[in-house]
Amino acid sequence: MAQTLYPTLGQIQYDDPSFEKLIPKGTKLEVLATGFDWSEGPVWIKDGGYLIFSDVPQNTIFKWSEKEGISVFLKPSGFTGRGTYGDEPGSNGLTIDDKGRLISCEHGDRRVSAMPLTGGGKITLADRYQGKRFNSPNDVVQHAGNGSFYFTDPPYGMPKKADDPTREIDAFGVYRIAPDGEVTRVIENLTRPNGLAFSPDGKTLYVAQSDPERAVVMKYPVQNDGSLGSGKLFYDATPLVKKGLQGLPDGLKLDQAGNIWTTGPGGILVLSPEGKLLGRIETGQATANCAWGDDGSTLYVTADGYLCRIRTKAKGAGF
């Protein structure tokens, strides 16, 4: 095991013997940077070899690289208006699309935007559904096959959350932005949709729900026209919530074998394609999101005030 030059955090819990094949015994979760208000939405930039991620309360996207450490990548990141906007005004979920643009869910401006990584020229992909403004877009993914963006729209970024008087949409939905710009609601019966990710073959969409009363990960078949079929329960983390573990299902990613690496109570839960809990990366913090980086085998983790990473034997989907 290579010596780490960084401090470490938490511990690894092995719920199934096969988890050792993904994270060998003795592997540590390294702390790369601290001091954030609520770190979220990490995404690895392959062309450049660096990570960017949101600090939602700070209205800032930060950049981290092994060589240069932490720097400000974009500020403001999610609210460009005057004055203040609630306590979580910034960008949240981020992804890179098939054109190399940074796609961002923006709380304060209540939209999904696209911007060249070089900066400037930011455009709005969507800020309304049937003429009504979104609540606070939270996380976004692009389907590799149909080119559509899928994103969640819970109330977390609104100044008064679900009770905010400026809410225009009743449901906390999941939406699809088609390549022609048309916006459709593909899920409307979740109470707090949050992170989302596709299976490696693109046939299934996994959606995390960060409702402490029903802390679940759902799965939906992706239809040929880009719509979704009926959802099924994939994993129920509510019992872990009731044990008092910090955090809820939030951001999630898949590896090439189809395992789901989802944030949840206690840290990161690693689930088999069949929904079996294999093991946990216990951060001891409310953990918001994760992303594959480097050669695809390093998992970067945003956990409250921390940016962390862990070396794995898995390979991230998309690498």
C-alpha cells in the first residue's frame, strides 16, 4: 500500500467479502482540502487532469489539482443577481457534456446552464417547464445515446425551501431536456429527487431520493424515445437513517461493472447491480456526492467541508 501524503478520514466497512475486490483492506480515504461550507457536484476534467466542484453556500466552483491544490474556478457560480439569495445560492451538480461544455445546475438563477470550460459565453439550457420557473435544479447527467440532459428539481436551493413563496411548480420533479431544447417532466412522484446516474449501457436511470422518511434509490428503464418507464425500488437506506447516521441518498455514480456508488447515511454506500450492500466508505460526515477521476479508478468525494479521494480497483463508467 502506497504511503499517503494527505491526512485521512473515516474508515471502510466490509459488508460483503467481495467488497475487498473493489477496495482492498488497508485503503484509506484521503483528505485533499478542507474549509468548505457544503461541497457538492464534483466532476473530473480529463483534458487537463483536474477536478472541479461546487461550494453551494459560497456561490463558487473550486478547482483542485495535485500540482496546484485549491483555487477558485468560477464565482459567482449559481446566482448572478444583486443582494443575497438564501443560504445555498450557488451551483450544485456539474457534468461535462459531449461538446466539452460545463453543464451546471444553478440554485439562485433556477436554471440548467452550459458554459465553455475556458469561461464566458454561458447560456441557459432550461429555466422553465410549461412557462413556470424551476425550483432549484440540483443534479444533472447526459445520456450518451440520445444526447438528452436529465436533471432533478427539489426545493433545497430556495430561500424558504419547500415553503418558499416564489415556488411556481408544485411537483419536485425529474426533467429531460431533449437535444432540440424541449423540456418534459419524466418523473413527478418523488418527494425529494436528488442525485442521478445512468447504468453503463444507458438502459437504466438511477435516482436518489434525499427524504429522511423514505431515503431510497429508485431505478427507471430508459425508453427509446428518451422517456422513462415505471420506477422500481432499488435500495432502501431508511433503516440507516433511523440508526442516526449522518447524510441521505444524494449524488451517485456507477462503475463499469454496474455497481452503484451512492452517497447515503454514513458516507458512500456501494451496491451491486442487484441492490446488495457490498460495503461502505464511512466518512463520518454528511456526504453529498462523488465522481470518478484520474484514470477512472480514483473516487473523489465531497463530504460537507471536505474534499476527499480514495483509490479503488473499480473503473468508473465513462472511462
